[in-house]
Amino acid sequence: MEWFPIYNAGKLCSIEPTYQLTSINLIISIATFTTGMDITSLIVFLDKPQFLNYFGVPNALEQGLLVGSNPMGALLGCILYAILVARMGRVTMFRFGTLLWIVGSIIGITSVALWMVVLSRLIKGLTVGMFSILVVAYASEVFPKRGKGKAMAFTHLTHTASIVVIYYASVWSTVLKSHYSFKLVWGVEIIPSLIFLIFSIWLPESPQWLTVHGNYSKAEAVQNKIAETYKPNNKSLVIPKLNKIDLATLYGDGINNFRYIDLFRRNCWRQTLMGFSLQMLVQVSGVNFLMFYIIYICDMLGLEGKAKTFSASVPYFINMILSSLPITYLDKVGRRDITAAGSFPLCLIMIAIGIFMAIDGHEVEPEVQNLGVNWVVNAHGGPIILGLCFLFISIFALTLSCGPWIYTNELLPTRAKPKGFALCMLTGWTVNFILTLLGPLMILHLKWATFVLFGAMTFVISVFVVALFPETKDLDNDVIDNLYGNYNQKEKNSCSKLEKASSYPATPKTSTEPFGPIIMNEFDDSSNELKST
């Protein structure tokens, strides 16, 4: 793809990438801001006359497909990431994903039928799925271990901020009594993606990706420039400078022949299932159900007009504000502790919501504006349920909003990270899609039992996490690799063979984990540069 200028923008413009971690964090946060916009750019309009007059009244399944097309695209995006990960660098994939988002936005602007809206959200979902892996991978490869938590918390903060911004932009645009109201919002989604596309010129390529693809000289230059610019107050957290042999030794051990089937073999299957469980925990907690269908819940509580609009926006505000707090403590607390501290209260709150809905609610005929709601709650139970929803989002933002993603990454053995993390994210997005697609049907048929079901599933997984999962905070990769067995001898000797094949003399032992837990890429057999140096 060398012919396409956007892939080589840095070379084309002769612009030196930035190696300041703060600047890098700000740039990738524009990407996460972009992916958050599609969460609220549709739900505000689902029951609005201008949307219903233009597209017709969707039934419960069509509503689920409209909302669920985004997570469906995300799970396909995870598959696309797995296909492209060995062919594209991290920065190139950022740009490719951004181009997909722009294409999806253009289809949304020009849509004249529901299937075009679904297609638009599905294509943008591809970007969401790719970036859900890519942002974590890139941050893990560039940021030091003690700074990764802050970096991830900040990217999540910008993600939640975009949800609020687009929600109120959608509410404001409803003053336009035509199809231009929602098409204007869908057009605005292009702006941050264009900004990120421009600023991606200043993103350096991951030194790890460069190493595993044989570009040792550039990998050494990038890694050491990052090390030079990173000046922490604690001198023990300084990023060490590494030469080519150090990088090859650090990033090349036992990766080349690892296959997807190996994720389920001896010494790895436990950690793979743990990663699956953590991603499922986030989804079955019901947070995305609440975020996507808060409008439905407000309808069930009998809210209308400005009261409904304001109440539906509060969870997004809570999520945005409280998501800023994990920046201060995420690097200091145990991964299992913060997961348990969130999941157990969340399951109890979900069950409580279901119980109050059952006690204070009754069945009604669905309204024309929303055929998916046939259960309403009286004035006594409504405020309690709404308060529990706000409490649920608060606890989630403080705990599970970032923790499980870092925990999943750290649990996987080094050799399993590239394929294992992608497969874990695919599992999470698959569950997300199923729950989102079936959300309106669950509300229609299960009613209050929907929330009890979420609570029960969350409780079961939480028990397994506390009882069986190891704590990974501050553990080196070697310790995690050997949690349930040792490398075989061939893997142990791979690095020493690499050193013998090189003309470099043996180097003093350096830190084995300058960037913390690592997400590896496919190892290219090309090592000519190292051998000829």
C-alpha cells in the first residue's frame, strides 16, 4: 500500500513524529472520542416523528437491529483486525479504521432506508471493533507499565465525553422538524475522524511492531527516543534504552509458531477462558443495555418531554465525570480487586431494579411511537429505579470501565497476547451484539426479569473471578507465562539462538519489561537486518 499517500503521511510530509507520551495519549484519545459518538447518535431519534415519518415505525426486532448493527460491526472489526494485524503497522491501521468510519458516516448522511442506516452503523462498527483492540495494543506497546493505566483511563474519559456531546447535539437537532435533524448529527461524526487522520501524522510506530517485523534499526530509534523524552519523578520508573539485540530478545521469544488452537492447549487454556470471562462480565453486567436503551427505561417509568430527555442524559454525564477518577488510582490497585469491587455491587443493583419493576409495575398495550415497551412502573417505584440506574453507572465508571481490559491483557501469556486478546475482544463484542439485538425483545417479553437475568449472570461470573483468577498487578511477563506451566525447552532457547546468529556481542541483562504487559504481533521471519548488522 505504499502508493496510497495517507499510509505514508509522515514520510510524505517529512514530519517528525512526537515521542512525548502525553502528546501520543492526546492523539489516540481523539480516536476513542470518535468511536463513542455512535452510541447516542441514534437512540435519541428512534421515537421522534421526523425519524418515524422518514423511515417508518420499526418493530422490536428492527429496533434491535438498528442499535445492534454497531456492536455487530465491532465483532466483525475484531476479525478484520486479526486479518490485517500482520500486514499493517499500528499507525497504518489507525488510519485505515478512520477511513472506514468516514465511509460509514457518508452512507448514514445519504441514507433513505433503514437498511442503509444499519449498513452505516455496521461499517462504523468495524472501526469501533478494530480500535477496541488497537488502542489497548498500541498503549501497551508504547507506554510504561505504571503509566498504562492512566493512559487507558484518559482514553475512556474522552470516549464517554463524546457520548454526552453527541447526545445533546442530537437533542438540539430535534428542533429541525425534518430528516435533516438526524442526518446533521451523523454528518458531524466525520469531523473528529478527520482531525485524528491529520494528527496521526505525529504518531510514532510501535517499536514492538517494528521489531517483530524485522525493522530493528527503526525500532531501536523509536524506543530510545521515547525513553529519552519520558522523565518520571520516580527514577526507578525510567524507561531503559535498548539496542537491537535487547529488542529482539524482549519481543521475539516463542511467538513465531503460536496458533489460535494453541490458546486452548495445555498451559494457556485457563488464561484464555479467564480473558473470555472478563469480557463477558463487562457485557452481561448490563451496562451497554442501560446505555443503549435508557430511553426505553424512561418510557417504562412514564417520563415524558424534557423530564425524559434530561433523565436519559444523566447516565452519560455520570459516566463521563466519574470516568476521570480511575486516572488517579488505576495503576495502584489490584486488577482482581477492582473487578470484584465493581461486579458484585452491580449484580445486586440489577436484581434490585428488576424486583422494584416487578412490585411497582404492570403490563400495558405498546404505544405507536415505541412498540417495544409494554410494561410501566407507577409513580412510587419510578424514582427509586431511576436512582438505581444512576448508581449502577456510577459504580461501573469507577471500576469496570477500564479494569477488565487491562486485566485481560495482563492475564494472557506473552506468546498468546496477539491472538488471545483479539479473540477475547471478539467474545465481548459478540455478547454485546446479541444482548443489544435482543434488548427490545427482552423488554417486550421478559419485562422486569431482564434485569434479574443480568444480575444473576454477573454474580456467577464474579464468583469465578474472585475464587479462581490470579492477581496480575506488578507481575512480570515471565511470572504470568509460567502461572500454569513452563515454556517448553525450544521456546526457552529461542532468544539465545537469536543472539548466537547475530554479530552483536552479548549485552548486559536489561529490564525485561520496559513497557509493561505486552500485546504481541505476528512475528515476521525477516531478520536479515539484525543478522547483517
